[in-house]
Amino acid sequence: MRRENIALPRLIWDEQTESWHEPADDWGELRFCTASPEVGAEWTDNGARREVRRLKGRGEGEWRRVPVAPPLTRILRRHLETTGAGPGGRVFCGVRGGELATVTYRRVWDRARLSALSDAEYASPLAKRPYDLRHACVSTWLNGGVPATQVAEWAGHSVEVLLRVYAKCVEGQDETAKRRIEEALR
């Protein structure tokens, strides 16, 4: 992720305290037009571990926008204020300023799981990989009542794929759906 991929809301100047404050609506946004999956050096033409390509289902140069909830917006803002962007605008860098090695963030993720989860949870597949956060995020959006079309757009899926993969994750919305139908019928 590079600095250009992050859009943060502007801070607000408070005349009384004579200081900058985060806005009440502190939603940020991540913007992507390429992906760089790690495929291994033996599978790329140039010997690189990653292959830069356009996003699935999107045209060349077409961007995907993903909302960033206020807690993560604040974390990203603090990180950029204290650390800044590294070489090439990278938000997170390896030791020598290059891309962060996959093994590095996998190790950190494993330590975080060990610290945050019970022994039984840690032994389970719960959030086993950093990629599992994507599934948790999409499931949370759907269970929060965000329309499937919007979630599909943010996640970079078609609605068909989204519902095929995540329909089993949506639960407990019966009463809310019934109230919405009643309101629509009024």
C-alpha cells in the first residue's frame, strides 16, 4: 500500500483550543487500481516475487474504493504522522525500505493471535491468516445491513460471487427485514 492509496479527511482547526482535531465523521478511504499478489519468483517473467496486475473485473486504470472506519482512519493518520511514507510512497516498508516481506507480517500476525486469543481459539482456524480479516470485514458489512451491491463493489466482487461465498455468514436479520417490509408497506 502506498500513500497515494489512502484518502484521509482533513483535520479541523479549533479556534478555542488553537489546535487541530479529527472531524466527527472521520471516515477515510482506500483506493486501488492494481494488485500485486505474491506468486513466487519462478512464476514471473522478471524474477520478482510479486506480479503487478489490474484488479479483477476492472478495466485498465479503473479504481476500487473501500471505506475506512474511523478507528482505522485514526491509526493510519498516526502512522503517517509518526513514520511517514517510505521509499516509493510505501506506507509499510521492509528493513531496507523495500516491500514488507510476507513472512514478516505473518510472524507478527501469529504473535498477535497468540496474545489476543485463548489457547483453544489460537489452535482453531479463527483468523489464522491476515487474509481472514477480509472475510471478517465483508461479513461484518453484510451483517450490519449494508446492501449486497455496495459490499460487492467495496470488496471487488460481483454480487453473484459475494452472495455465493458470504450468504451463509448473514444471520439474525429476520426481524430487521420484517420491520423494513412493514415500513415499505405503509
